[in-house]
Amino acid sequence: MKFRLILLCAAMFAASPLSARESTDVIVMNNGDRITCEIKGLRSNTLYISVPYVLGTLSVDWLRVDHIESKQLFIVKTEDGTVHTGALSTTKISGQRPTHIEILEAAENKVSLERSKVVEVNETARGFRQRLNGQLGVGFTYSKGNQSTQYNLNSDVNYPRERWSAGASYCSNFTSNTGSSPSKRNEIASSAQRLMRWNNWYYTGLADFLQSSVQGIQLQSTFGGGIGRYIKNTGGTSFAVYGGFAWQEIDYEQAILPATTQQVTSGLIGTQLKLFRFDRTTLTVSADFLPAISEPGRMHFNLKSSYYVKLLGKLDWNFTFYDTWDNRPPPGFASSDYGASSGISLTFGNR
């Protein structure tokens, strides 16, 4: 309970109003509308801006922006994984829509990029809190017939930088029914990535802590790392695969059946998929396959999938599915735990 309270306070802290710089950036839409604003970032074909006379952050369809002008320094990432830092501008040819973005880097060097190849833009001269983005979601169901109660709580936060990023997530599910023991599942996961010198290749590390009453797991700690690559990285689609090694320590509930703590060294094969559609839906799927090296033949599999539908502003409806599987648990313990939940979530930061 204390952990959930701390998590909620942290999310409220991150979502609280932040000091902003002067609104001196300019964006011009395809229909000629001109907006003086503060450009906060670009992700998922969505340009995030703020204007002095509107509360909160506005989401603008990147495909409907004609051109932009800003003296602020930005970190720009492209489909092929290259990273540039500088001020932004677009050059307009008479009678034609701008197709390139110019980045004025240090020493007055200009880099010209195709608009369609730009997948992410972040402000570089901002503090720690301003860089954070994420979401906080909750769902609750009650049925009088069998006195069934179910709740779920989920949250995640991400911190992007020039060539690396870090993130953490928390998910909790609780179900109680008359005549049966309540079931609970709690998971904390964190990961970090750093781009390599080769475009779209990166180092990655992860840590995962799982508690599952269905599988009789008191605490399963997983630590892993490896090398990954973005197979596709556009404004609407991100698909990456990675591989490496992992180590697990699993403590089982002794009340179910005496079982010693197990330590397993495994390979790590994973994939991440994100699909975006402006102002409508977001789908994220991540899967990890861990074939045991220290116990040949044993395999762990973890799947997480979330689907978000935008309702109003930063308020979304979400549907989440999870599945954890172990083909060789101790005798008397369940091999899998899976479930689905839905609820309302609130995003914060530039997401």
C-alpha cells in the first residue's frame, strides 16, 4: 500500500504544472493557420505545443503542419537512427510544400532532413521534470451476485535523452470472489537503452520483479541485457528485436508446497512493437522468451500488450493483456498466469 501511495504521488508530481520558456516558436498549418507557441516535442506523428492562453499541452497532427520556425535547441531523431541537435526551420519553395527540415547545428553547420524521415523531436534545454512523460491508469469492477471485486492499477514513466532513454512501469491486479481465495499479481519493470555508433543498433538492460499468487511466486527477480536493433522506426510504427542473456532468482510461497529458491541463467530473446494513429489509438506489445541455459529444456515466456483509445485531451481508455508462462515449475505449482483488464488512464508530459 505504501508503494502504491508513493507511486501515485510521484505521478502527480510529474503531472503538475511546469515552468515554460517564452512562446516564440511558430508553426504554420497546411490551411494557412499560423500559431505562435512553444514546441515541446514530436512523437508518434504528433507535434506537442503549448500556447500562453490555453491550459495544458496541445496535440497537433504532424502531417498537417506546413512549416515551423524555432530558435530553441532540439534533439532530432530520424528513421535510420541518426541524432542531431540544433535549431529548427523549414525552407519553402515557391508554390510547393516544404519537404525538408533544416537543423542549424553548432559552428553554423546546417543539416537538411526529409520531413517524413523525422520520427522524434525533444527539447534539449529543459530540466529533469520537463523531460518525463508517461501515464497513470486505474480500473475497478464489482459484482453483487458473487461478491466479486476486481481492480487494476498501472503506470509507466519514460525519460528520453540524446542517445539514451530509461523507463519504468508498475502493474497491479487484484481479484476477490466469494468462496475462493483472492488472487493478486504485482510487477515492477525497468529498462534502459543507449544507441550504438551504428544507426538503429542499441545496448539494452532490464530488470523485472514479479509477484503472482496464481503461480505461487513470492518474488521473481529478473536481470538481463543485450543488443537490439530497430527493424522499423517511423512516425506511426516502431518495431525492435533484441537478444542477450538474463539471470533469474525465484522465491516460491512455502505455504503452498516446500520449494527452495531457484536461480536460473537464461538466454534472452525479445521484441517490442508500437503502432500509433494520431489522436486515436496506440497499441504496444512486448514479448520476452528466456530459454534456460543452466536448466536445459526449461523456458520462460512473458507477454504484455496494451491498447489505448483517446477519449478527451490526455484521458484514454485502455485494455491490457498479460501472460507469464514457465514450462517447468516446481511440482504442485501452476505453470502460467494470464489475464486482461480495462480502465481509464491519464497521460502526463509530452505524450
